[in-house]
Amino acid sequence: MDRDRAAWFAARGGLELDPALDIAITGEDPVLPSPFHLGEGAAVALALVGQEAARLWALRGGRKQAIPVDVRHAAASLRSYMVLEVNGQAGAPPPRAGSNVTAIWPCGDGRFIHLHGSFTHGPGILAELGLGEGATAEEIAAATRRRGAFELEDALAAKGLCAAVCRTREEWAGHPQGQVLAAQPVVTLEPIGDAPPEPLAEADRPLRGVRVLDLTRVLAGPTVARTLAEHGADVLHIASPKLPTIERFEMDTGHGKRQAHLDLDDPEQAATLRELVRGADVFSQGFQWGSLERRGFGPRQAAELRPGIIYVAENAFGFGGPWDGRPGWEQLAQATTGVCVRQGAGGAPVLAPAAMNDYTTGYFGALGAMMALRRRALEGGSWLVRVSLARTSMWYFDLGDDLDPAAARGTGDLSGVMLERETGYGPMRYLRPALRMSETDPHWELPTAPPGSGEPRWLARS
């Protein structure tokens, strides 16, 4: 992939690839069977992360770096949970509650809707369809055929349940939420408070000594902090013992992190989180917008607790607009922005063959956090970073949907980019970071560990 094309990709998201840096992206799409430039897009997102890490490294007195990214490896990173092996076992996560409704379904108006059972939404979706929890696929399909796709989407949204009509790209471009997102870059930075500059001292890694508080689940949000851990950050993942999760996703996104449980319904444990915020540099969260604010941990509240905080917020459909705060997932971002219709190539809509938005949005969130850390070092201030799955999906569309899926070469033999180590889950074989850097090569210092397996405290800054 030549440098000018990579720079054009970055510019489509409102970002700039620095021509002065030694960035080399090798290989080209199609790697995965999709009309979208998934491997090249992921590679450019990772190159931008490497660029910002190199800039932080330079602020710490470090030398200029070479930053190579391989397109095939970057494409594999969008499916890393699928190639991960634990105790010699690989595969997708097992079905979870509500998964019987999580699929694309036909509706009576000839359109399709993607329903998502989330962790707890399955029974509510089935109830809206007039079905019980044991409903079969045939019964669900018959029920959705009795409804119009847009009417069903509205009815479920009114109840706070997850669903999205499979729109075309043009329909999403005309939608009020699509118009809001089209006016924004893929990463937004906003000052949310005053604070003095915090220069970065000399260190052996770009993010050494930077503390990251990670309150996220599943893939996109956790990938933000995992990416920061690749560059030396001290990442503490806080999970609630009451909330369900998906173990294979935790395995995949837990590299480089320490783990702890806190129950925010307990005043003492909520006070512990406040103390952790006071000692943090980055607060990354992926909960429904506003939910943490109600508990005292919104962006401006965090900036009051810790002037100079970098607050990263990730969600499905973006911030502002009529869908502000609407819950969603990777699949729904694909559905609503037109990806599923385009991937279906004139037939029934289908999902892209990778978690294209989850992982790439995670890369963009980490990029934004590092951009804000650099701003803080030079200018001071507290900063809010925002990224969303739907905006990332729109960026992929902007890169082009002109590839022939039948020409996909596949990721091929990945043995050369797999690592092995003992983890809290047992022996693990996993994909190493796709981004390479000549002076501070990205790597995870800590093995992945189960949620709640450590203590909610910071280590001494190194």
C-alpha cells in the first residue's frame, strides 16, 4: 500500500499521516472476503496509533522510529478472538442468553432488521414480538414477518432494546444520525477542564508511567486500553461482579492489564473508584452514554476529581443527534450504516467477515487518548475523547467498497505472528500486536488474566 493512498485513507477520517515519519504499510486488500478495505483500513488506523506513540516517545527524548504495519496481520487483528487458543482450544465464544434472537431477520415490508439480544435484551425483544423465551428461529422469523422493519426498530428502541434496520448507505446518509456523524471526524477531542501541563519524563516506552482506568466490556472499549498497554501504560481493568461478560472476549482484550472488581452499588467501593480516578491519567469507558454520569463518573465529574484527566468515551451510534445514548453493538453499526446490505451483494444482508468496527474503534480510541496526552503534556487541560462504532463503519465505506470478495487471499499461515505464554486462563496462543516500531516495539508486559483476579489499586509509577 503506497504512502499517498494511506494518507488519503487517514484524511477520510479527518486525520493526518505525518509525511516526516518513517511509516511503511506492506500488502494490500482484499485479504478478507469483503468489498470493504478491511485490512488496509485497519493497517492505516494502527499506523496512526504508531505515529502518535512515536510523537510521545519523541517528547520523552526518544529517537525517530520506523513504523511498519503488515496488511495481512492487520486484517487478522480484526478477528483476533477467533484465532486465540487456550489449553489448545480455539473457536468462537459459546452462545449466551438472548443469542437466539441475535441475527438478521426478514420483515413484512421486504426489509431486514438485525435484532440483538445483548446480555439481557433477548426476553424483551421476544415479548415485543409476542413470543416466549423458548421461541425457535422459525417462530421468530414468522413474528418479524408480521412487522415492518422501521416500525419494529422504533418499538424496540422505545423500550431501550437493541435492534437496527439493515439500511443502505444512502439511507443512512439521509438519516439525521448519519448526518450528525458525517460532520465529525472518526476521533473527536474536546477540552473539559483546566489543568496545568504535565510534561512526560524520559522513560523506556512511550506510555511508561501513564495510568489507564478501564471500565469497558466486550471488544471495542477493551481494545482501547489493550492498545495503550502495548505501549507501556499501567492498565487497571475494573469490572462489576454483577455484570455478565463473554470470557473469550475478555481473554482476547485482557493482554497487558491488571484486573479488579468493584461494585458501584456499594458506597465504599464507589469511593474506591473515586480514589482510583484521582490517581489516573486516562479514564476509558464504554457504557451507555450517561449511565456513569448518574453515578458521579461522567467526563466533567472525572475532570473535577482529577484535573488533567483524559476521558475516553466509546459507544455504538455516536454522540449528539436523535440516537444519542441508544444502545448498540458491532452488528448493529454494520446494519444501520449499510455494510450488511453491501456485504450481501444484492441478496439478503449479511455481516462483514470481521469485527471491523469493534477493533478499529478501539484503535481510534487509543489514538485519541494518546493525542490528548500529548496535548496535555504541551498545553495542559482535561480532555474528552469520543469514538463510535457507526462513525468507524462510515469511514470504512469512505475508503471504498469496490473489492471483489472472491479475490480475497485470506490471512494465510499466522504462525509467524502468534505468541505463546502462560496466562490466568491456562496456556494461551494469541496474535501479537500488528503494529511494529523499531525503537519501542509494541508488546504486552502482563499476561491476560480473569476479571476480578487482582486488587483495585495503582502500582507505584515507574
